[in-house]
Amino acid sequence: MIYLDYAATTPVGSNVLEKMRECLSVDGTYGNPSSPHSFGEKASIAIENAREQVASLIGASPKEIVFTSGATESNNLTLKGVFFGPIAGKHIITTEIEHKSILDTCSYLEKMGAEVTRLKPDSSGLIDLDELENSIREDTSLVSIIHVNNETGVIQDVEKIASIVKKKGCLLHVDAAQSIGKLSIDLSKIPIDLMSISAHKIYGPKGIGCLFVRKGLERNLQPQMHGGGQEGGLRSGTMPTHQIVGMGKALSLAQERMAEDHEMMSKLKEQLLAGLSGIQGMYENGSIERSVPNILNVSFDGIDAELLLHRLRNKIAISNGSACNSGAIEPSYVLRSMGLSEDRVYGAIRISMGRYTSNEDIDLAVHAICDIVANLRS
Ligand code: PMP
């Protein structure tokens, strides 16, 4: 079985796992990091070390990192935290191609009195920056934009977006769940206010992530989890040392390997595209030039993705979009919003590669897809 669904999640790297184990065993760092004794102190030191590793990857100060359970929670904390916080302005701008954790939270906030503008992308998956600028109103408190789309891999230009949004004086949040460790982002240079990160897309454990909160802004966020006051009161709950240490290690490895990973993914994507181009009526969904190299979204004329995935299921693990929405297989709202035809939307598959993907894996996947497409068409 070949795994080509790294955008859904990744395995935990062996050296990450080793670090996590040290925090769980009886001779390890298992103390409660808030405890006032040496066990607690040891855990707290491990957490602060991980905080530095995370901050270093994004050009932030460790004090600006708030650990959460993942990007879903970070997105919730951002949107609800700003809306229910002291900053005035009930208008939020986002896009139609965000992850559900943004879209559903926005719908919830609309019920609470928020006004939400959802920008549409063009057919290549990019947001129109003039439209963004023109949508900003006097009462806009927050703009929230996905950095790399989880279905298409298309990258929004967050640098330009930041300069537009900051000129107008509102807050900017970026969902970086799919870009972290894949694209370098230096928050000491780009004026992003809040940024959501997840560990499990980059060889860290599931159930851990963080929100970057620019210094001074913490006072403007209404906490969503109340209790022991951990994380400067922004996120109560006993801190999961093993998860945090795993995330720190995974992100520091990502920092070391970013150029190497990027080159490897680019070559794999080239190989994949060259192989699939042999199939007549193959369409690339989303701009290839403006996407991350680890994700490819394609459709084949006359082929239903559900059937294709069904035939592939004992050989190759790929997805028809975002894992969070499958189960009940729904056609992609991201591709629909890009204005693609219903055929292409229903035919779309997402292939995503990672550190453990080999050239042989890609060859086998290409052969299997070619065979099944030919078979389904006949
Ligand atoms: N945002 C994006 C763009 C994602 O791809 C995901 C994961 N599918 C999330 C948010 C949610 O992340 P998590 O699984 O850490 O809650």
C-alpha cells in the first residue's frame, strides 16, 4: 500500500517519537509543567525549549507562541477571540476556500452578530488583492486568509496581503497549517498579527499546534478555554509536554530540511505530472506555478473521483479533497468556488507527497491511475 495523502496527515518522525517518549516514561519528563517542584521544572524547561524551536522557524519571539490542540483550535481562538474581545468592528473578511474550521466558525459568528465577507478565488485558486482591499470597511476588525490551500496547494501571497491589510489598520490572521515547514515565513519581516500552525502536517504528533499572537495583541483576544490560566491565560489546560516537545522537534527538523524537502517534492511532482500527462483529458486544478510542490490536484475527463478512489483503495491512499470532509464524500467547495465545471469538481483527486515517498511509489501510482482511468473509460 502506498501512502500519498501527506496533506491529510504525516507519520511522526522517529527522532520526534524518541523525544516524545522521554516525556512520558517514569524516568522521563512527565511532571506537570505548572508544578512547583523539580519534576514540574524539568517539564517546563522542555516546553520552553520547544517554544523556542517553534518561534525560530517563523521569526517570532517565544513569548508570541500560544500552544493549542491544533490549527482548528487556533482558528477558533482567533476568530472568536477577536470578535468577543475588546477590538471594535463586527466585520470579518475571509475567503470561500478556507478550511472548515474558519468557515464554520464564521457562520457561527454571523449568528452572534458578525458580518462576514467571503472572497471568491479566480479559476487558478488565487484571491484578487484589489477586491480584498476594496472589501475592507471602517468596521472591519479582522482579515483571515489561508496561506496554502489544503486541496489545491495554491499559495496566497501573504506578504502583499499583509501590506494591504496593515495599511487599512485591521488585524491579519493567516492559516498556515499547510505551509508551515514547507515555505519559509519570517514574521519579523511580514506584519501578520495571528497565525495558526499544526504539527501533524509536518511529521509532528496530532492534537498539538499553536497560535502565533503578535506581542501586545494578547490583550485583545478573548480566551476560549478558561481554567488554570496556562499560556498567559489564553489557553487553560495542563500542557501536554510530550506533544509540545514533539512539535518543537518536528518544526526544528523542518527548518533544517526545508530546502532539501522542497527540492525532493519538486522532483516528485514533476515525475507525477509527467506520468499523468500521458492520460488524455487530464486537468490540473489550481495554478501549478503558484502551488506547493507536495500537493497535486487533478481531474480526468469523464471520470468520477469516487469510483477512481474506490478502485485504488487497496493500492494507493489518496484523497478526493480534504480528509476532514470525507466520510460523507462531498464535492469540493474549494474547486466549486474556483468556478470549475461540475465534471471537474466531481472528478478531482488530491495526491500529496512527503519525505517517505519514493520515485517507485510515484511510478506505481501513475501506472495504477492510468490503468484504472483507461478501464473506467472503456
Ligand atoms: N487549516 C488547514 C488549511 C488544514 O489543512 C487543516 C487540517 N486539515 C486545519 C486547518 C486543521 O488542522 P488540525 O488538524 O490541526 O486541527
